[in-house]
Amino acid sequence: MKPKRSKLLLISAIIGTLYSIYVVTYFAGVGGEGDAATAIGGAIATALVMPHMILVVLATIFNWLGYFGNKRGFALTGAILYTVAGVVFPLYLMFVIPSLVLSFVGFAKLKQIIALNNA
């Protein structure tokens, strides 16, 4: 029988993946255009957002691990990393709130799903 998985963790992981792709591609293309001052400004902006990007990508990886492995620890780690990513760069907090909330709720519901799979 196919094991049940958390739909909330799946949705959170998909949103996190899309946001990770967006933020990495956006800041990868910032520095190459315009004059020297624009390039320097883009490099500074990228350096400021880099911890946020790293944390979001890590959170997304842990979110997928929690979904595929039905592991509560991975789901909780992903949710905490989304929270830290929002605290590190509060300007982009609104972009991680959906994944953050879905991850915490998915973590809470995962206990029931694991119990159903073991029964």
C-alpha cells in the first residue's frame, strides 16, 4: 500500500521551490547591467539578501525531505528555517509566510499521518 503523505507539506515545498527559483534568478541577473555604480549597488543588494536566499533554499530542501520521508524532524527544521529566513530579511517576510505557516501545520498533522501509515 502506498504511504500517505502530507498535502500541506507538498504545497509548502512547491511554493518554497518556486520562490527559491525566483529569488535566485532575480538576484543572479542584477549585477550585469548598467554602469559601475549600478553594478556595485546590485552586488551590495545581493550580499544583503544572500543569507535569506541560502536559508530559503535550505528550508525548501528540508521541506521536500520531510514530505518524501514522512519525517517530522525534517518538516520542523524546514519550518524553522523559513522563520529564520523571514527574520534575517524582514522585507521579504511576506514571501515566506505561506510556506512557513503550511510547514508548521504540516508538521503538526504529520504525526497523525505517520500513525495512519503504521496502523
